[in-house]
Amino acid sequence: MSDRLAGKVAVVTGAGRGIGRAVATAFAAQQAALVLVDIAADITGVPYPMASTSQLDHTARMCRELGAPVLTAVADVRAAQDAERVAEQAVERFGRIDVLVNNAGVAGPSGKIVHEVTEDEWAVMMDVNLGGPWRMTKAVGAAMADRRGGSIVNIASTAGLVGYRNFAAYVASKHGLVGLTRAAALDYAPYRVRVNAVCPGSVRDAEATEGRMLAEIGRSIGIEPADHEAAFITQQPMNALVEAEDVAAAAVWLASDESRRATGSVISVDGGYSAR
Ligand SMILES: NC(=O)c1ccc[n+]([C@@H]2O[C@H](COP(=O)([O-])OP(=O)(O)OC[C@H]3O[C@@H](n4cnc5c(N)ncnc54)[C@H](O)[C@@H]3O)[C@@H](O)[C@H]2O)c1
């Protein structure tokens, strides 16, 4: 326990499991107050389940056990009215929003060459992975700018930096998110609102966070869930997968005042994957 985020109010999307849960608990351990957001329902066209309300409640419990005040919100980042409602509820409960972590994202539908991707498959990926962070930024940006302070952390991916075969929509959505990060950083710089991105490499689906994205990425390219860790490790320069906690540690730094002169940064946490 430490106090690097003491006094800060943070909204974390996709907090029901995975990296979002790791970010939430890392923020709680640094004494942030938390608004934990998740769709907590499946998405038509996404070929694997999203988190449940009980998983979102479990994240909330873990954070409360660390001493954090927590508000949970079931909301879909594809809906502008949901994003606005989250921002309103956060301000009603905690008075302001200091930090927004745009973490909610989907890895599928994927596994097809570009010309096989359908309109619906393309649209759902863009709507969640790129439209979601844009809508959430819209919902909190004006108030942050008025208060002359805030930190927005976008969880992109190495897929925002390099291409991956048969993942065109995911890669395009994450490159778009890196672009949104840079553009928003410039828009908000005069207002002292910082916008940065973290680009994780292949993150291990750990039991404690109940993440499942890496297994689903593997499945979409024909790798059995039991074999996916071994398959992905062969591509990692450090011969190890990234842990969700590694991504959370970068998010803590970006959320805190320690990074007060960092904006528009795109930080890889990928064990060297994108250095090649
Ligand atoms: N796992 C990896 O290897 C990896 C690597 C690089 C980047 N990322 C990125 O990290 C982020 C989190 O991934 P993860 O591995 O924890 O995945 P995950 O599937 O385990 O968790 C994603 C969470 O987002 C929620 N969510 C999805 N769509 C939503 C929506 N429309 N509105 C609100 N909530 C929604 C889900 O319910 C789930 O709780 C994603 O943006 C992903 O692209 C993951």
C-alpha cells in the first residue's frame, strides 16, 4: 500500500476482469477512489463472453478490501448516453473525475484475411475499441479541461504499433486509438489534461484477474486454449508473457502526478516485442 493516487478519482472501463481488474486493484492500493465500469453482458458479433456482473462486483470487492471507495456502473462504451451517465454518476458520488482509463476492448471477431471481414465485424471492433475511448473522453473531457487537470490513459496494444496477420480490424482500431491519443494530447495540452497510451504485448490470462483475451486471440488463429501460452511465448524477446500487473504499473505512473510532463506518449509494455 502506498499513496501515489491518494485523493484522485479514477474511472476504469472494462473493470470486470483482466487488465481492467489489475488496473483497478493497483489504483486501489495507491488510495484512488474508483468508478468501475463494465458492459457485464455479451456483445452481438463478439465470439466470446464478456465479463459478468458478479465479476464486476468481485473487482469492486477486491478494491474495497484495499480500502478504496468504489462505485460500479454497468455501461456500454458503444453508447454515448452510457458514457455520459457514468461521468454524471462519478461526479455525483465523488465530486470530480481526475483519471480515465480506457481499457474496455475486444479482440474478436478476428482471424480472417482483410477481404473476408464483414461490415458488421469491422463495425463492432471499431465501435468498442476506438469509438468507446472517444465517447468516454468526450464525456469527461470538458470538465477536466474546466478544472485544468486530468489524466486519460488509453490501453492500446502492440497491435497499435505493428501489424498482425488476420487481425486487420483489431490492428486498425488500436492504431486508431494511438492516433486519438496523440491528437487528444495536443487538444488538451493547454488545459493541463494529459492523454497517454500503454501498448501491452501478449498478456497472460491469470486466474486472479480472470482475463481471457489471449486465449481468445489464440483460438481465433487456431491455437487450442491449453497451448496458447507456449505458442505466444515463442514470439517474445524476453521469453515471457506480460502480466496484467505490468500494464497496471504503467497506468499507475501515467495516472499519477509523477508523469506530469508526459502527454501524447505511447508506452510499450511488451517485453521487447515491438523493438524488433
Ligand atoms: N490480453 C492481451 O494480451 C492484451 C494485449 C494488448 C492489449 N490488450 C487490451 O487490453 C484491454 C483489456 O483486455 P483484457 O485482456 O483484459 O481482455 P478481457 O476480455 O479479459 O477484458 C475486457 C473487459 O472489457 C469489457 N468490455 C468489453 N466491451 C465493453 C463495452 N462495450 N463496454 C464496457 N465494457 C466492455 C469486458 O466485459 C471485459 O470485462 C483491451 O483493450 C485489449 O485490447 C490486451
